[in-house]
Amino acid sequence: NHYNGSYNFMLDVNSNPSGAEIYLNNVLVGRTPSRVSLLLKWEMNTWGLDFTQSVVEQYVLRVTKAGYQGAVEIIPVRSPITGVLWGEPPRVGLTKTSFHFNLVPEESTNTAQGK
């Protein structure tokens, strides 16, 4: 049997300086500081009492602010899960839900590279 669905997680996203745009998989979802929603899609295959549950796609969090280098982090997902089905299967999940980005001014990068 094949099943799919999703779980909703809330991510706390902050940056220094604040006011940076927050993108989740290249979709603008807010500005820092903010709490944003992540809909984690999953699929599961079962064979008798055995199952395999995995995440359908990768999730990338990106923050940008004019005058600063952008910052990117792949959201760590706990998956795939394999085991024996005992009622409700264990859920895929996130190993981290709070993200803080220290943004670096663009001019300091140019200076460091001798530009």
C-alpha cells in the first residue's frame, strides 16, 4: 500500500540585522524576525507490518537583505524512517526548528578579497 500526506511545522527565523526577506524553497514567506510555516510532505509504503516513510522533497531556507550577502541553510529532516507498523507510524520530523543568520555586509567581502 502507498500513502502520502504532510505535517505542518513552525520555524522561528531571525537574522542580524533584522528585516531580511525569508524564502522557503524560493518562495517569499516573510521578513525576520518571524515564525513561518513549513508543510513537510511525506510518503509511506507498507508491506504487511513493515513500512518505509520518507520525505518527498528537500527544504531550503534562505534569507536576503540589500547590502548583505544572502545566507542559506538546508532544513534538517529526520528521514527516512523504517520499522514495524504498530498503530500510527513514527513521524518524519525536523531536527531543528529555530534558525538564526548573522548576515555579512557585502563590502566586507569585497575588502577581504582585495576588491
